Amino acid sequence: MTDSGSRGAPGGAHAPDPDVEAVLFDIGGVIAPFTGLSSLRRLTGGSELDAATQWLRSPIVRRFEAGAIDEWEFASGVIEEWRFELTPAQFLTQFADWLDDPYPGAEDLVRETAGRVRVGCLSNTNALQWRGRISHWPVSALFTERLLSFELGAVKPDREIFDLAITRLALPSRAVLLLDDNALNVAGARAAGLRAEQALGVDGARAALSRYGIVAPA
């Protein structure tokens, strides 16, 4: 464990928790706006909460984000499952824009966190969005560990992905703090022994990190 005396508390924050040695950021909803929920709500007519739950639990989405199928099989499966009146090409064009550019202040927050503890990302994502968009963001270069569902072959909130993350980090589970916008993922991380907090956007992430004394509050 890191000696608590090795890093002082940032101005205005409590003394840092000496047991937290790494912070993992979710990407969609924490680092960058995931506009897909609004798109799903418009396409289905349901609520964003219902859309988020259905998306997270969808077998075809899970297989795609675990890297088990390609984008065309994914698009065809989503259209069939959700009964969208779109062609696969039309859906993929829309899907590519479901993740917006990072929130203002996201890079600064990750950089500030990296000055205190190890930082990484643990995200349900896919090769299409990672290679086409996320990997080009300057904030992505700050993650010393990039734990991506399509590369790990597992997805949140399953226990497997959290166990894989702990193995990759080579840390005790309680030394890792996950910030995620989805309550199901937070519950899954906690069940696997990680510390986890629900955080919506940069403000939510900063508030959670400040409670652990890792960064200064807003």
C-alpha cells in the first residue's frame, strides 16, 4: 500500500485515503457524454433509464463490446432486437456519433488525479468507437492502463471484467476506485471487492475523488 505520508492532501480536501492506489474512469458518461441514450429514447419512445438498462443487458451489445462479433453483425442484431427501421449502414453512421468529445475539464481532472495515484480507464466500448474516436483524444494518453471490454473479452457489470482489471493492475481490489455513471456497474464493481462510486460527468467525478482526498473539490 502507498504510504499516506507520500502525498499530502490537496488544498481544501480531506487527507487522501492511503488505501486507494489507482483510479479507473469509465469513459461514456464520466469522461465524455454518451448521447446514445437520447438516441435510443427517440428510437424506442421509452425513458433513458429503460434504454440504458436494456442496452447494458442486450446480448448483441454485450457480444459486440466483448469483441466477439464485428460491427456489421452487431448492427444487424441491434436492428432486429430493437426493431429499428434502419439499414445496418444507417445505424452504424448514427452509432459512430453516440459518444461525443470529452467534457470540458475532463483532461485536467485526469491529469490532476494522475499526479496523486495511478489512473486508467475501465470501459464497455468497442473497436469502432475506440479506434475511430476515443484513442485520438489527448485524455486517453493519460491512462496508464486501458482496460477495454472489446480487448478483455468481458463486459461490465460482470464479475469477470473486474477480476481481469485487478489482475492487470496487480493491486488488491480495495486499492482500486472505479468511477462509473451506471449504478449496475458500480454494484458489480463493489461485489467484486473494488471501491466504486457513481459519478455523472466531470463534476460528479471530481466530487467523488475529493471525498477520497485525491483531488481538490470544485
